[in-house]
Amino acid sequence: MRGRFAIAGFFVAVLMFSLFTAFGDTLIPGGPDDPVVTKSYVDSSLAFKVLNLKEGQTLIGKEGTEIIIRSGEITAIDNGANGVSDITQGTDLMTGTKCKANHFLIIPRSDGRGIKALTESYVMIRGDYTLE
């Protein structure tokens, strides 16, 4: 009787080892499916940074760039067909339209939309952009 349990136990162990080997955790540390992230990644991805714009400087946002106007006179730059999304007001801002302080703006696509500082200005920004 003990021999039968030993043989059955051996086969169960082999079966479990085979299953774990075939279907085990295949995450590559630091890979795209690995849920662990570093503090620097979180800081760069989630935190807004303060940006000082000089008079006449333009900021062209990439897809998903978020901007909060803090001070100064700033106008929107559209792409020729659609404006910058003013989430606070619920409107699209076309070229030349003044952006109000403390309004939350989103650049929906990487197609030339952004803002222009008419005076020295401060914005908070999250996402990719270029300055001209």
C-alpha cells in the first residue's frame, strides 16, 4: 500500500513540475509586462514640472501633453482645423485665443498644436513638447 502512494506521489510531483515549467511565470524583469516600476519613471510620467516661457516663445505639444496655465499672457496655436482642448472650459481654443490662468489644456495629437507666450509666463506641464 505504501508503494502505491509513493508511486502516485512521484507522478503528482512530476506532473506539477511539468506544469510549472510549461506555464510558469515568464515575466522578464524590467520588461513591458513587469508591473514593478522605478521612482524615477513615476516622477517623470506622473508629475507636472514648472516651465518658464519667455516672451514670444512657443511650446508645441506632443500627443497627450497636459498644460496648466499659471501666469502670463498665453494664446493657443491650433493645427489649422482643430484647436487645443481646454478641459476646464470645455472648448477648443483656436490660434490667437487667449488661454486663461489655471485652465487645464490637453494636446490631443502630435500635429503642431500648442501655446505661445505673449509675455513671460509660467505653465505646469506633463508630457513631451518642443520649444521654439
